[in-house]
Amino acid sequence: MAGKKSGDPSPESIARANRQRLAFEEGIRAMADVEREAAAVRKNMERLRALREAREAEAVRTEATAGSAAAKTKRKKPVST
């Protein structure tokens, strides 16, 4: 006979099917881990961006306050003739 045509799968085909199933499940877990890590990175980037923008806004406020205070305290010297 040329080929075996029984309804029972061979041990090799069962092992191959199990390996494929395990690889598929591992792939799903790996993709979930990657997405979870990417979400954590995005969240951290948003937090750091907010901190940087707050720091930059504070620097602008401080510079504006210091600039107006310097303008008020600076006096012109009287011109002697």
C-alpha cells in the first residue's frame, strides 16, 4: 500500500500539532507582553512630557518675573554737566 489512510493521527502528527499549538499560545503571550510594555512606555512618556512642560512654563514665568523686577529696580544715573 502506498499510504496509510486511517482515522487515527500518527504520534508524529500529534506531536507536531502540540508544538504548533504551544508556539501559537506563546506568540499570543509574547504579543500581549509587548503591548503591555508599549503602553507602560507611552504612559511614562506622557508623564515625563507633562513634567518637562511644567518645568518650562515655570522657567518662563520666573524669567518674566525676574525681567520685570530687574526693570523696576534699575535706575538711570543722573547726567552730570
